[in-house]
Amino acid sequence: MNYKSIPMILIYIIVAGLIILYLMGNKSVHQELTIEAKPEEVWEVLTDFESMATWNKVLIPEKGVLDAGEKIDYLFFQDQDTQSRISANVKRIIPNELIHQTGGIPGILTFNHKYMLKPEGDEVRLIIHEEYRGVGVPFWNPSAVEAAYGRLAQSLRQRVLTLNEKK
């Protein structure tokens, strides 16, 4: 074997390893619950950035506009001891139905986040779904994020019900 070919072989091995990690790097979290309200009532609370910090202790918008093509900076409280700042690009908004945002570090760990509202008679099903891709995903456990989104969904439900009681 030629010593000059060893660096090329190492490069091929590293590239192959990164490709394998990227292809393996696919996880998701999912939370859903039913809220005894109209989609419009849930949407109003979910998109009211001014009062969101009063009821939402998980994902608090700090700066930005909820509109397709815009960027929003959030303060994310995964749990009591873990907080971080996250930027999301708003991909699509369908009033009373969908908020679709993406972000992360391309190739390393990206997220594809959706809030979905599905009418079910006199209630609405709130779905929070987030998918992750990248070479860092196989080394990361998103269960704490899933639990945080469960707390967010419960808080949103409680806020909507409280506001409806006051009407």
C-alpha cells in the first residue's frame, strides 16, 4: 500500500461515516390533546405573542413576526434547569389550522415544527409535531423536548378554557 493513499482512504471513511450518521439521524416528538373550544379560540391564544409569557412557560417568543417568510426568536425552557434561545423560520401559516416552522443547524441538527388544529365537532385536536434530521440526531435524546411540548399543550388548553369561562 502506498503511504500517499492512506489520507484519501481516511477521508473516504470519514465521509462515509458522516453520510451514514446523516441517514440515521431522523427522530421526532409528538403531543396531542383535545380542547373544548373552537379552532378560532385556540388560534387566538396560540398566536397572541403579547400575552404568551403569562401562560406559556415552555416556548416564549422574544422577537419576530408570525408570518410566512419571517424569523422568530424564542426562549425555550426544556425543563426548569435547561433553557436555550432558538430561532425559527416561519414556512407556512394557515389561520386556525397550521403554524409550520423550521430551524436548527443544517446537516447537524435541524427541526421541522408544526402546530396543527383539527376540528372535531365542538372540540379541536391540538397536535404539536416536530421532526429532527442531521448527523447529531443519533446522539441526542429528544424525550425532554417531547415532555416540554406536553406541558405547552396542557398550558395552552388551560389558557383557552380559562378565557372561555370569562366570556
